[in-house]
Amino acid sequence: MSAPYATFGLAPAMRAGAVLADGDHQLHRDFVDFVVDGTPLLYRLADLDAVSPLAADVPPAIFTAQIRGLLLETEAPLPEGRYLVYGCPECADLACGAVTVVIEKDGDDFRWRDFAWQTGERVDLERDGYPGLGPFRFRGDAYREALGTLLERGAGPRRRVLLIGARAAVLGKLAAALRTIGIGADIAHDVSDVAADELHGYDAVAFGRGVDERERAAVRASFARAGADPAYVEGLAPITPLLVAQIQHALERRPAGPRRLTGLTATGTEALVEVAVTCRVRVTGYRLDRLSRTHTHEAFDGVLEPGRHRIALDPKAARGASFAVARTTGSVLVTTVTPDADAMDAGRSR
């Protein structure tokens, strides 16, 4: 008796980059994820920070070769007919670890079986397999159509952001940080004379706090006349990692659908994080003190189950301008910390 069919699809996804508190960074990667029975396959791998080989920033020839492989038009790159479906988002080196699967024909259909975590040429399924994941049998026509369409249009262009503000030093640091993690960034003060085609190339526009409402309205009007519809970001504070997170949040303008992080609010004592599927989440607090110095607090880094979770924040978050950032693979949320009554009393007592 044949195995029941699973549906196969593709959906845009991202691995959120970050500028870390120690000055290090992780790359922002836009890619196409595999959707099985209506759910992104990566969501079934709770704490995995990885991207598919169908990434927007890989050379076209390599992108095409990856699709040809998934269609079994080329030889498997790994022994025993194994193909890489998720790899390291920083270097794509197998030695860092990757999720691989056997892909084979089943009549006119395609079967994915024996998912495993692989770090070398061979894999030990008993030790490194993913029990309960697959096998999946896909109808050949739907499978070929999905990958064929992607072959025609590609994974999509690299994201670009336009930065507008009064503080050149802040904009310069922000642009450098965005470029470091793989997001294109340009700086401008006036876009009234910029060609419409150029304005269409921006996915988001970020305003610094020194840009007044009249200037912001003029920028929006220029984009509207060009028929462009970027996301607009109102900068919360001149803290580079926070601004990067705000922009990443704005860039995540996907159609409504499955998301790992679904909500974030924060008071002076705790952050409330809402999670749709089991995933690894990192919560970071940022604060500007009265002398405009930046303070960073890593509040949480671990795996959360679906539901609402309370994460304790540094009590000092009640003083000064404070913000919280929650991130996981594919999603970044940002919020302002709202002092609660207890936190306000504690702040006044110091």
C-alpha cells in the first residue's frame, strides 16, 4: 500500500541577522523555505538556526543547480542519495552541521525520507536521525511545478533600506551594521529628485529622531508619487543594534501565515513573549541612561514552547528610555519598555 501524500510548497523566509552586544554580528539571509502540509519544514526543527540552499544571495548558477538537484536532474552531492535541505547561515559548510535527506523517485512522485543531522560525508541515522520527521511523499506534478516556478523567478532580490536623519555619525554606523549582516543601506536627506525606478528598489525607509514630520511627509509623498510602498521605520533611539532590529522587524512584511514569534510587550520588570511554535528565542534589553550611554542586558536565550512566556528584565530598565528585542530564526520583534507602577516607585527611590 502506498504511503499517503503530503502537500509540497515553497514560501519566502528569512534568517534574521543581528548586531550583537559584544560587537560581533550574524548575517541576515533571505531564502525560500519548504512548506509541507501547510507548515514550513524549518518550524519542525525547533532550535535550529539554518537556511535552505535556496537563498537570495547565492549566485544564479548555484541557485539553479540546487533546484536541479531537488528535481533529481543531477547527481546527489552526498553519498547514499542525500541532499542538503538546511545548512549553516554563516558559511554553508557541512562541517558546521546540516540537515540532509534522501530524495528519490517513487513512480511519478518524489519521496523525502531519512532526515538527519550531518557533519561529514556519512550519516549515522540511529544516532543523528530525526525520528518522526517524514517520510513525505509528494505528488510529482505539484512538486515539479513549485520548483519550476522558483527556477523561473529566483529567490528574490537583496533587501535595501534608505536611511534619512540628521545625525551623520549614527546613520553611518547603522548603514555599516546593516551592510555587515547582508542588508543593503543608503543614506539620503532629500529624495524629491530621485528617479522612480530607484525609489522602487527600497524595501524600507528609516527616519532618525531628528527628522521632523514635515520632512517625513515629503519623503512619503515622493515614494507615493513613484508608486512605491516601502515600510517606514521611526527610529526609537540612537542605539545601532536596536535600530537594526527595528528595520528587520519592518522588513518582515510577509502575508499572514505561520510565524514563530507572534507578540512582544514589556514593562519595567518583565517581557511577555508570545510563541506560536517551539523555537529558540533570544530576548535583549537596551537602555539609554540620563547621559545617553547605552546599556545592554541579555535577558533570555533558550527554547520556548508555544504560548505566552514571562521573561524577567533588568530592574534598571525602569530608568531612562528602554527597549526590548525578541528574535528567533525568521522573526524579530521590538517594543518600548513601559514602566509599571512598581518599577516607577523603585526608580524614584534610587
